[in-house]
Amino acid sequence: MTTTIYGITTCDTVKKARVWLESHDVAYRFHDFRAEGLDNKRLDGWVGKVGWEKLLNKASTTFRELADKDKQGLDEKKAKALMLAKPTMVKRPVLEVGDRVLVGFKPEVYEQAVGK
């Protein structure tokens, strides 16, 4: 089963999740949004599984720095466009375990997902 964690290297929550994965001997690939970006197909898949509301991190610095007009009238199309333009607005980390998608980090949820 393939496990990939998506995020940015400077995010404390991503760091905690990576430490957890490593300490539980879970092999994974790290995808850095800043270096590798985010493609529409992957984002569509995530939105289909967890919804755009869960993926869009309105508490992120990137989102808070947006102009008010960009924050108003959010719907799936607008949220996806924002996340594709600035992937740091995606709530982190996103963990793909096989065909499952987890957003954020909770050790008990990771434990259940990877069976460790």
C-alpha cells in the first residue's frame, strides 16, 4: 500500500506527522507543495473524498492575507482555484493511504489508517 504525505517542510503539524510515521516504521513519500505544487486531478480527488470545506485552511496565513473580495462567496470552484494557485492554503498534512485521504494529523486516526 502506497502512503504519501502532502504539505510543506516548515509546517509544525507536518513535522509531527512525519515523526509519527517514521517512529511507527511506515514507509512514505513526502510531497512538498512549495517544491512540487498541486495538480487539478489530485485536488479533485481529494475534494471528492473529503470536501473542499475540510481542505481549505481558512486559518492559514496565506488565506488570511487574501483580499476580502477573494474570501467572499466561497464555493467549490472558487476554493479549488485558490488552493491550486496557492497550495499552502490546503490544510496540512494531507495523507493518502491507498485510496483513503486524511486531512490534518491525529495520532489515533493515523494509527487506524496504517494499522500500526
